[in-house]
Amino acid sequence: MEEQRVLGVDPGLTATGYAVVTSRPHGFHVLTAGTVRTQAGMPLPDRLGTIHDVLAHVVNRFAPQGVAVEAVYLARNAPSAMATAEVVGVVKLLARGRELHTFPPRQVKKWICGNGSAPKEQVMAMIQDLTGDAAIAGDHTADAVAVAICALLQRGR
């Protein structure tokens, strides 16, 4: 059976977490992970272009069969949610020709931790436990790993 790879993305205009994850018989393996950061003073097309370029490089290098992205959560800050939605659009464009999965944040926390209201620290601890990788740094990167794992779990159903 061919190894299944999923690019997970935690979208954000200032910080976009990403991770390519594969499933293993006893857990998950992170092939690459990181966070793309952009500066608030940059023009929007440049910020989106930076995110696109990094993620496109990851897609070209690791050839994931699927792309999973955390859904935009509209809290109190509509302009921030709109900017995040634009990043989601970039991610969906990169998913062309691949399976696309979208998960609300509460669903990700429920699947990873068993609790849709789990704090970031609990998500990070579970991600480290599921992958055996204590080097996963930063909540954006951990969230991207979590989203990718959700897609792999969904594919296995």
C-alpha cells in the first residue's frame, strides 16, 4: 500500500502553520513542519504570495495526496477572519488535484484530545505523543500537524 501523505495547514496571515504527516502502524510521522511568518507592513499580495510560495515548495517536494486546512473561525475580529479566509483560499488553490479536507477548530481538538474545548497545551502534548516528536515547536505548527492527523484519520474510516 502506498504511503498516504497529508499537508495540514493552520491558516493565518501573520503566521501560517504547516506540516506534512504520514500514518504509521503505531502513530504518525511528521515529514516536515514549520510556520510561515509575514510582516504586518507588507502589502497583502506579497504576504499571500509568501505563504503560497512556501506551501507550494512543500507540496512540490513532498507530493501529498491530500490537503487539510483548519476552517476559519469568525470570533469578534471580522477583519482578521477575512484575512485568514484569504489564506484559506491560497491553501485551497494548492489542493488542486488532491483531496481537500476542512475541519473546524473544535472538531480538531475533539478528534485529537477527545475534548472540543481542549487548551493549546493539551493539543501540543497529544501531538507530541501521537507523533513521538517532542521537537514540534509552536502552536501554529502543532495545529497544522493536528489538522493533518484528522485528515489521515478520516481517510482511514
